Amino acid sequence: MFGSAREFSNSIFSCGQTYVALSRVNSQKGLHLINFDPSNIKAQIAAIKEYNRLRAKCRPDLNKIPLKHNKNIHPISDLSIPGFSNLDAISCYANASLQVIFNCTRILNILINSLEDTILKKLAYSYTSQVCQLSAFSIRNQIGHPYVNIEQQDAAEFISALISLYEPLHNSLLHQLQTILKCSRCKKSRVIISNNYIIQLNVPNDTKTVTMHSMLNDMSKEVTIENITCSACNTTSNHTQTTNILNTHEYLYFQIQLWSDVNAKITNLQINSLTTSTLTVHSKCYTLNSVICHHGQSMTEAHYTAIIKHQNKWVRCNDTSVQFERWPRGAKDVYIIIMEKK
């Protein structure tokens, strides 16, 4: 068969059905996939065991394919969300980051369908292949210093490192920040446009009860910046600054500035209506997809978990433990917020 259109959505009902359908096509050029959902691909346990036997015999350099037997994995409908191991006791920042990235369905599908054979693609494929437990160490090792070190790292910085390496993340999260500076002396303005991937949200000094709308409004407020050299009148004077978010795409990642300085974390922050908010940014509407929580006081001595939305329920991903959980009151310990375009 030289040409075929195949649908791989929830219509798949049997193990091996996908393999049989694909094996009939002689060339990738003639293959068209419709509604491809990797989470619906099924494989028999016996087949996985046979693959593992052949790998051990012929390719001992390859790891075994884990079987779906793990008490830490709680089935969610017909899809199991795998946990991530934390054998060195510091990989939680990478584990939580990968959970929220893979919960972004559009990013996950782009990674799996990518022609480039990358470490992140392999991990994404394993994530959808009913693998019981994954490891983030291969990704940490690829990025290198400091993430290969046995020491705690910041989840936001780890995500930034992934964005710089992988185009699907880069393209899905890219937006622009428009900064308008107005000179107090000559009254002329200059506009600076810069690419951005993670939006920084400050916590107001006068209140610790906020919403996403109030933090975004605070970000776009006019502020005074002292002692800036004006390019128009060539004098050093105060400028007013306003910031706007432009040209957004499928997802928005927000990082809340929980530290007033390096050592003092804001622990009494309460974010109201986070799960029900609809944000309008640059004429596009966004709703909550997932969050990363920071548990602890220090940036370098803490624990990270993820809370992801799946089928309108909240699932806490805490390394190997994956289970349903109520949304924390006041969004306690939320550090990174992922919004998805409706």
C-alpha cells in the first residue's frame, strides 16, 4: 500500500492495532495521520517483555521498557500519568517542570511528531506509552552544568534552559514584551520590543491577596525609573515606564516573584480564583493548565511538585507519586503558573 490515511484517536480499542495499521504502508510519504493521540496507543505486556528479552540479548546498551506495574501510579480514566524518579533527592525541580510541559498537549504532540530524534522527544514518547516511571536525568545531563550536579536548582531556570534547547517549547511560549519609556524632560517616548518566554509577576507590597488579573494589571502600571539617559534630548532624567505583552501563542508561563530578597520568601501569598480565571492577553483568552509549587523557604533548599489539570480534575505529581488531590486553598506554594489558550 503506497498511500493511506489513518485515524489514531480514541477509536483504538486493541493492543497492536496501531502497529497493524501502520505496517501496511510502504513509505512515510504516503502516510497521513488524523487526530493522532499517543495516549491511545496500546501494547500487550507480553510484547513488551519480548522486546526486553531481545534488547538484553542483541542490544544490551538499551534500557528495558518498564512495565505498567507501579502502586505509585493512579489510573486517570484510560490514561496513566507516569511519575518521575528522584533517586538523588534533588531532581524534583526537573520532575515538576517536565510534568507541566508534558501536560501541554500541543507541545507534547509536536515533540512526539518531530522528525528530529531528541532526548526530550524520547521522554515525551515514553510519557504517553504507559511507562510506569521515568527519569529526568538524561535531560539534566544533556543541559549540563549546573543541572547535572547533585544540588537543588530553580525550576524556572531549568524550564528556561529547556526552551533554549528545544524549538517546540521556544515556538509555543514565545511572546514579546513592549516597554514604553517616556522622558520627563522632553516628553518623547521610545519603544523597546524584546522576545520573552516566562512572564515575571511581582507581589504587591501593600497586599498578599491577589488574583492573576490584579498581578497582570500591576505589571502594566506606569512606574517611574530614575536616571535614564534619553536618546532624544541626550539628558539624564526620570522616565515613566509601561510594559505590555504582545504576540502571544498557545501557552503562557508565569513566574511569581516569591522572594523579596534571596533569603526571604513570601509565605503568606494567597492567589484567589486561579482555577476559574480566564485571562485575556493580546485579544486571546487563557485558562489554567497546571502549576509548579515550591515547598520550603530557600531557593536552593526546597521541594517542587506539580499540579496538573486532567479531565477537569486536579492531579498532584510529587516525583513518583501521582494522585488526585483537592486544589490547595489560596493556591498555597504556587510558584509557576501555566495558562493555555482556549
